Amino acid sequence: MNKTVRFLSIAAVSAFAAFGAHADEADASQFALQFDTNRTRAEVNAEAVTEARTHSIEPAGSRVVTYKSTADRTAVRAQAAEAVRTGQISHGEIGNLM
């Protein structure tokens, strides 16, 4: 019994030590980015200007079409008030419960 317990404890310690031997740096340096520092600032700026001209960061269809309204504010308010009175549109937070 004593030899079996001793054997299992030695096996557990050796397995733990083997697991620790495969560990990497604590700061995860294997995933660090590598940068090319041989380029000049002018080269990087020229590439950025070229990219900005050829690639738009604006999503397709994001422009809103605008138009100039010819409606009178008081006329629109009067039409809305009439629609509320006749029950064509709801009013308030709850609206029509029917």
C-alpha cells in the first residue's frame, strides 16, 4: 500500500512538472505583433493617401436623401390634430387600445 501511494504521488509530481515544462511566457509573447520599421514616414503617408482615394470607409447606402419641404408647419399640425380626433392615428405612449 505504501509503495503504491508513493508511486502514484511520484507519477503525479512528474506529470505536473512535465506540464510546466511546456508552458510559455506569462505575457504571451509568442503572439506579439512584428512591425516593419524600415519604412519612412513619407512612404507610410503616401500609402495612406492612395488607400483613402481608392477605398471608401463609408458603408454603401448610408447616404440619406434630403429634400426641401414645401409644407406649412401649421397646416401639418392641424392635419395631425384632425387625424388624432378622428382616430386615424394614435396619441400618447399607449395609443389606441382597440
